[in-house]
Amino acid sequence: MILVVDNYDSFAYNLVQFLGAHDEVVVRRNDAVDVAGIRDLDPDGVVVSPGPGTPADAGVSVPVFRDLDYPSLGVCLGHQALCAANGASVGRAPEVVHGKPSSITHDGAGVFAGLPVPLDVGRYHSLAVERADVPDGLVETAHTDDERRVVMAVRHRERPHVGVQFHPESVLTEGGRDLIRNFVAWCHGGELPEGAGADAATTGGDR
């Protein structure tokens, strides 16, 4: 069973549809469940949905990543919650992007396994984490292909947590269903291979 933490966003139900093709899905609003309640549900994995506002406004979203070790995927606001839980500052994005496609480079591992590089994704956000502010506990695994190189995905170095700033459930995202399938397979004991970071192909190193 996959738990979706709904941050009061209509996109949450697109995620539910994608996830439901692979597993049972339970939905709880971000203020209708706490860490103890999630432990009681004992899901195989957790998805923290997009939503309005900041991670500080998103109820249990930050505690999912701070206090729990279930395989977890943060999407948009959920991605920002993962970053905030690990000490990152979430601020204004270099450009407000709502309903626009972007080309990104990713490391080809984990939830990105089998997806093309570059990858076209749908973005809907006014907040972001600066590359320089990605905490040591996280690895940047995707960024935009423009000169701004906005952080588009991270994974935790030790805990089973990943985040994507873009919306895999959007029709603008190429291979979004495959990304979700990769995540669900991981939740059920599949391997989520580690990548060397989004810049590995050009720098040969891990951020």
C-alpha cells in the first residue's frame, strides 16, 4: 500500500491514478495524519504531493522526511519538504514557471532508470532550492538544461528518500508513468540504484 499525503492540490489525484495502476493507494490530507498515524498505517511507501504554500505550511510533509524511513517520494512541494527536512533553504525560484515544459538532465538511476536524457518535464512552481543550498545529506540528481541549472531532483545519501521538483503526473512530463512505476517497484523491495549525480556525465563526480 502506498500512502499519498495530499497537500490540498488537485494534482494529488493524478498521482493517485498513476500509483493505483501498481498498488493500493490510501490518501490522507496533510493535516489529517501525523507521524504516529503513518506508522499505524505502515505503508510500503509514501508520496508527498504538490500543493500551495511552503514546506512550513504543509502539515506532516516535512516530518515524513525528518522522522520516518519509509521509501518516500516528494513531488514539487513534497520535494521542497524533503530539502527543508535536511536543512535546505527554500526560496523564490529564478523564474516562476506554471504549466511550462522544461528539458532536464538526470543521472539515469533510481526513479530515472530507463528514462531518456535529456527529459522533458512539466513544471508548476514559484519556489525552488538553489544548487549551492543542497545539503550535504542530499545529492542533486537532476537539473534544468538552461543556464540557471535549477535543481529538479534530489536523493538522500543514506535514507530511502527522493524528490522531484517537476510533476511526473503532468501530461507535459515524458515518461512520468515510468518514473512512478520505478518508485512503486522500489517500495516493494526492488533496487533503486544510486546515481553519481546529475553532473556525473560531464564532471565524473558526485555532488
